[in-house]
Amino acid sequence: MPELRDDPVTGRRVLLAPGRAARPHTVAATPPGPSLVEDCPFCPGNEHDTPPERCRTGAGDPDTPGWRVRVVPNLYPIVGGADAGPGAHGAHEVVVMGPDHSCDLARLDDAGVEELFWVLRERARVHVAAGFAHVQALVNHGRAAGASIAHPHAQVLAIEFVPPLVREVMGRFAAAASDIVAADFDTSRAKGGAVIADGSSWAWCPWAAASPYETRVSAPDAGARFDLTPDGSLAAVARATRDVVAALARVLGDAAYNVVVHDAPAAGDAPYHWYLSVVPRVSILAGFELGTGVMVNTVPPDDAAERLRQAIAGADAA
Ligand SMILES: [Zn+2]
């Protein structure tokens, strides 16, 4: 039967309506595709098909092969560029996860995913130092999640203003005068929503998850700002995020998903606890959601967490 839940972090209202869920969960592992694709602009050897690179890890000269993670400006930026209007200045960067065309976030090894997050934090630091108001790090995986190029990549955007959603969450955090992200983890865990709780990282399906298999990831001492995250916490969140998307692939197949960092604004030291959301795109925003802003979730988060825990345990046993 339907149940109304309120998300203490975002303020979203969610109708949990599991009676509508009918999605089968019989998924074979997707075999990896080719390592190299001739006409892919992000594959090694095609470096000149992107704008000149900003930075890299690994070996080699700029815009030549040898890199492990490579950062380039987005060819079709949302913000920034010479013709940007008032309020639309900024930076929009692509962070290519690795030279292997088919090694997506779920397939990165520990060193690979830790390095990816290290680069994302470095880019956030650069944009904060440049005076931008807010930095958004994200991964769009699959067409339904907004990815237009298949080669696995993350993105970093720096913008001139603090977005309304960020302002609202910061306001809720300050008004609560307590760590509402940690409290959401505790509450969700008590209701069966924990996916990973190993002391150094948290992954959980929030009790008021707005969509099927939505999962939050953080670390106990992640801190308020992504760019200031301690090394150990950053690495722990990186590994946990990889484990969650790998588990999702085992449960949902090669479903599209977004990974979205929910960060504090660049300026100030307001209390906050940054976290990221992994949001599989297995449901579609329909008229009710668009009209009311109330989300409808057909998969109980404790059921989702149970399946993800099983998938992680299965991967560990394999
Ligand atoms: Zn490629």
C-alpha cells in the first residue's frame, strides 16, 4: 500500500508505491566491450579530437597517449566560453576515467577509482581557488542519464552562483543544528537500508528514496566540502561508489545512472556533510511528479539495499 515519506536532507516528499513495481531482476553480467574504438574522441591516439587538455595523471606529453586520467574542456559547455552571458560564466570539464573504452566506473580497480576521485577533488580545488561560487562533480552513465559519448568519463562544472537546491539543503542543515546526513544514514540503516557500513565509508538507500535503488554514499569524516575532503575519506568514498555501481550492474544490468556530488558552496564554512547520490535511471518522471514535485518510488529502499548487499557479497565471494 502507498506510504508518504519525507526526506530529511532534501525536503522532498516521496510516495512509496511498491504495488506498481514489476521490474524483473534477472540480469546476466554484461561482458565488457572493446578497449579501443577508432573514432572515439576519448580513446588514446585521438587526443587531438578534444580541446587541448587541462591536466592528466600518468605519463606522456599533453594531447598524446600515456595518460591514466585526462581532463579536457567540454566541447559543448553548459557554462563558460567567450560568449557566456551574465551569470553563465564558468567552467565545464570532462574527466576521462581511463584509456580503456569499456572500463566504466563499475570496472575500475581500487587504484583507478581512487585516482579518479583524486582528480575530481583537484579540479574542484582549482575552481574554488578561481573564485567560482559552486562546483558540481558528476558522472552520467548511459544515454538515459545524459551521456552523449560512451567512453567512461566524469564531469566537473564550476558556476558563478549557488544553485537553489544547494541553498535549500544548506538551510535545512543549519536549521537542524545537527548532522542530518549522518542522521539519515543512521535512520535508514535502522530500517534495513544500509548497503555498506564498514567504518570508513557509508552507502545507504535512504528511507525516503525518491526513485528505485537511489543510493547515497559518504564517509563519517567526509567534512562539509568535497574539495577539502581528507585523502582517506575520499579514497573510501571512491571505493564504495564503485562497489555500489558494480552492484547495481549485477542487479539491474547495464542501466543508465547518474552519480551526483551534493557539495556545500565554495565560499564560507557553514556546517554540512557532503555526500553523493547514485541514481539509476530505471523510472521516468511522469505527469504526477512534474505537476506536484512529489516523487513516486516503486521499490522499497530496504528491498533495494538487500539486493545491493547480496550483489556486493556475491562479487566478494566470486
Ligand atoms: Zn573511447
